[in-house]
Amino acid sequence: MGNTEVIQCFHPLWIPVFLWIPALLTRECPSGAEGREGKGREGKGREGKGREGSHPGVSLRDLPVPHKESAPLVSPQEQSRDGPGQAGCPWALRGHRLRLHSSCCCPDPKMGRISISCLLPASWHFSLSPVGCPRALNASLRRLLLLAAVVAALLLLLGSLLLLLRDRHRDRARFHRYLARVTDTEATDVGNPNLSYGIVVDCGSSGSRVFVYCWPRHNGNPKDLLDIQQMRDSSRKPVVMKIKPGISEFASSPDKVSDYISPLLSFAAEHVPRSKHKETPLYILCTAGMRILPESQQKAILEDLLTDIPVHFDFLFSDSHAEVISGKQEGVYAWIGINFVLGRFEHTDDEDEAVVEVQVPGSERHDPVFRKRTVGILDMGGVSTQIAYEVPQNEEVAKSLLAEVNLGCDTHQTEHVYRVYVATFLGFGGNAARRRYEESLFSSSLLRNSPQAAVPDPCLPRDARDELRHRGLRLQLRGTGDFQLCRERLRPLLNRTNGTRGSLNGVSQPPVHLQSSEFYGFSEFYYCTEDVLRMGGDYSAARFARAAQDYCATRWSVLRERFERGLYAPHADLHRLKFQCFKSAWMFEVFHRGFSFPESYGSLKTALQVYDKEVQWTLGAILYRTRFLPLRDIQQENFRGIHSHWRSFSFVYNHYLFLACFLVVLLSILLYLLRLRRIHPSSPPLWIQEGLPPQKIPG
């Protein structure tokens, strides 16, 4: 048997999708011709006859046909440049894209060679030899195996490209979502008819504030929530207004409450387009200041609001839109607000965000739901402290401390059902804890002290002075600035039980999965770390303790000098400087001993704003109370989807279908070429036998 020699041609096929198509031209070489160079003189008067080649402008009859004694058409230098694999080739045509590659130099004369070339984007060429194929296989089967290897390589290449494109698409989508959160500072387009509006009034203990929110039309996807944002005026400032005092000050004259709150509603009415007033919901939610009032006084205040507001304003305001919310509700709303701003309720595939498997309530007979991991919140105000975080379905929690929240617009949907542990501790805020601490100092002091015999206080900066008055008694305090001793003095105020599941004031607390949890600390958690110590952001217990200890041990005169030089936060005052040592120790003890977070815990972030937005519980309140509004848009989207079902099968959105079609086209072309070779075996190849007269190609 002779060796198999392969001639490869560049095919000028122009296909929109990039294809590589091998063209095989073979001839039989006599055995024993391996490694020999063609010798002899140029052939005279001998001309190959046959049809034109496959490349435009190149004719097979123009090719000189060498024989055993003919000289090569390329110089030895050019042959050496071709490499050792080309040294034995009898000839090659210069100036054309048609090249002859001989396998006469191959170790095994039975082996064939497949050459593949590409015209786009540049002229590429490489060849394959089936060295590993068994000799028992015939040439056609070996050729098919080689083609299968080429197709497999192409599939691997295409798969890599698709993965690369998918990663780029995810990065681009993630970047756009980040920009949408960070750069959401443009003025609200009040002329947009597709925008809806909502108003929330927060009636707190020290004052009342109004927040105006807006959102575009729902996209019709049941998995997505309303894209609620805080409205911004023409100067790009949030539409917010605050008045004092708190609404609880009108407990004795409830008929004046509507006049008290009227400026807030007039302010909101000026910013919401007049045509949208009748469809804009208004919520008046009262918090801590109203909770301490008797129920009869609460009812009188709410009745005055429900009676007078509809007379003067056209907002959507029903009986359920004005109420006194509990601390549990306030904590849930705050938890919803921070997770919404962070995008933890989105059903997008972000590889950089943790995904958890949860068994939500009502879906015990279904598979678990995979969704983004939510964050927990810690909020320490002046009077109370709150903690809220999601707990798994199998965790037993007291009913009074558990809130099952469904943010979906359909009660039967379980993708947006969350079990949240919420606990509010009255008297455990920063200011309330200071008052309790001072009472303990009075109880431990039996004698009236003078400035010369001041009681040492480890929770005041060194040499700082303070005077307490209680029941006609005066107590002089002198700061010693001992952070460790201050922490020890504050631990009894936590009233924590010895149980492993005990929390502040003996309240039960489910365990926190420390390795997979993330918490955000607001209010005093941020003020204690940032205003004076300038350490807001990622919390480190060791760094915070060292900084607090150094601050407490600094003389009061030095601290005042630094304050006058403007070394602290702009809103930090002398009151903050005096009680910074106490509040730092109290925050440290509440977090690590009250809530049982180890000092090695590194997933707490203290923040005032998230993505340059001040996160308020009012955002969570309007998200929860407007959750059923997307139902109309979802029904319309489903109706349109029935009539345009087949349009969803698009190559743009289904790259797997695109890949399948591409492979079908590629395999069809390859099979078609093989079929043509069997029908017309002499059409594409050029048969040249060394040492014999050239064969005439029929046709």
C-alpha cells in the first residue's frame, strides 16, 4: 500500500457564522518514497490536464506536474523555512493559496493528514494526522474520527466563548444595577405619566417627618417587586420635611392634630402632580411616642386625622392608613428597607452574592427555594434597641418574636415569604441606658458629695466632670477614663440570663449562623464608631476596643482642644464627646454580650447611608403596604404573553438554542461534503502518483 498524501485548498466560503471547513485531496505515493527529495531536471512539455481548481483564478492545468527526476519549484532555502515536515514534499506552488502538504515523511505510511485553513480574520493553517488511530480502520473511518475530533474542538471553543460572553453579560448587568443604586440622584420626572406616588408620615416621639416615594409601572414579572425610590425635587434633594414637637404632645387636645400635621401634607401635595393625588396612597404611622399613651388618647388622635384629612386633601386615605405600629412592625419595616436597597430581594443570578436554600412556610411539599441571603439589622436609638434577622423554617421561635412576611403580590406565592426574628428592647437605647447607670450610681452613694469629694466614674473621659441631680440630691462625678472597668459596671444593666439562647432582658434569641450571616448597624452603632473615633464601616472588635480605650484615657482638656480644631465629625458636639466613652462601652457590651456575637465576628457594617441613601423604616413600610399593586400589571403581562408565546423563543435570550442550531448547520455542511466526495470522488482531489505519468481527470 502506498502512503496517503493530502492537498488542502482555501475555500472562499463566506458564511455569516465563522466556519472552518476542511477540504481533503489525496493521492497514493509509492512505498519507499519516505524522506526523499525530488531530484532531476525540470519537466518539459508535460502539463497536467483537468478541471480548474477550487480557488478562483487557479487552474489545475496551470500546475506543473513533477515526477521522480523533476527539480522542485521552490528553493532549498524556502524548503528549509517550511520546516522538517515539508522537506519531503515534491513541490509547492508559490504566489497562490493552494499548497501541497505531503505525508510521505510521516512515520506511518498508512496515516492520512487533514489540513484546516481559515481566511477570516487572517490566513491561518494547521494540519492533523491521525497517529493514534488503529491500522485496522479504513481511511474513511479514520477521516471521520478526525472530523469528529475537529468538531469536538470547535464545540469546546464555542462553549468557552459562550461562558466568556455570559460572564461579561453578568458583569455588565451587575455594574448597571450598581449604577442604578448609586446614581439614583436625578430629579424625579413629574411629567412621566407612568410614575406612581406614595406618602408616608413618620410620627415619632420628638417630631414628625413626611417622605414622598415614587415608582414606575411594574414590569409584569411576579418575581420582581415594585422599584420604589425616594422622590427628588428639581434640586435633586429628597422630598422630606420634619416638624416638631412629636404628635404625642397633643394627647390632651386631639382636635388640633390635623392642624399640626397639615404642613407636612401640604408640602407633599406641592411635589406630587395634581393629577396623581386621587391615586396616591397616604400612610400616617405613629411609633414610640404614641405607644406610651393610653389607648383612649391614641384612638382620639387617629379619629381626628381620619375625619379632617379627607376634607382638605384628595389622597387615597382609608381607615387602615392611620395607626400606631408596634416595635415589632417597625423592626420588620426597617429589615425590609435595608434588604430592598441592597438588592437582596432580587431574583438575579449574581455569583458574587451568596445564595441560600430555604424551605419557606407553605411550601413543605415542594422543593426548597434558592434565593439571595438577606442581612440582619441592629438599631440602637436613644430609648430602645432592635435586632432583626431571617431565621430558617426549622428554627423554633416564640410567636411574639417571629414575623412571617410575604412581600409578593399573591398570597399563594412563596418566593417572597420570609421568617424574621424581631426583638425590641425598651430602655436599652444609649440615653436610656445612661439614665439607668446614673440611678445605679445614686443608689450606691449614701452621702451627698461636694466637688472636692467627687465620685470616680470610669465611663467618663479622664478628668471630665459631671453633676447628677436626682430627688433633690446632687452627685459630683469625676471621670477616670477606664474603658475595661466601665464595661464591667455596665454588664449588670444588660439583665441577660445565663442560658445559651438568652438575650437582653432575658428575651429568647435563636442562634445566629456566624459563618454565613451579615449584619448592618444603624443609629448609635454608627455614631459610636464614626463621629469621634472615625471608624465607621467594617467593624472590628479589637480595633474598636483599642480606639475606645485610648479615647477614654485621654484628658478632657485634650479632647476639647481637638474638638475646637475640628478633628471630629461636623455634627459631633461636646455632649457627644463627654458621653462617647460610656456609649462606646454600652454598644460593645450590647453587641458582644447581649446579642452573643463573638469578638472575632467580622461581618458587621456600621452605616448611616447605603448607596448614598439614608435607609428609613418608612421605605419598608410602603414596600409592604403596596405589595398588591403589581397584580394588575402582572395580569396584563400574562394576557400579552399568551398571544406572543412564540416570540419568547429568541436567539438573544436563549443562547443554548442558538448553539444547537449552529451545530446542526456545521454538521450538515460536513456531512454534505463527505457525501459529495463519495458521489464524485475525482472532483475535488488531484491525483498525482510520483514516478508515473499524470492521470487524466475525467470531465
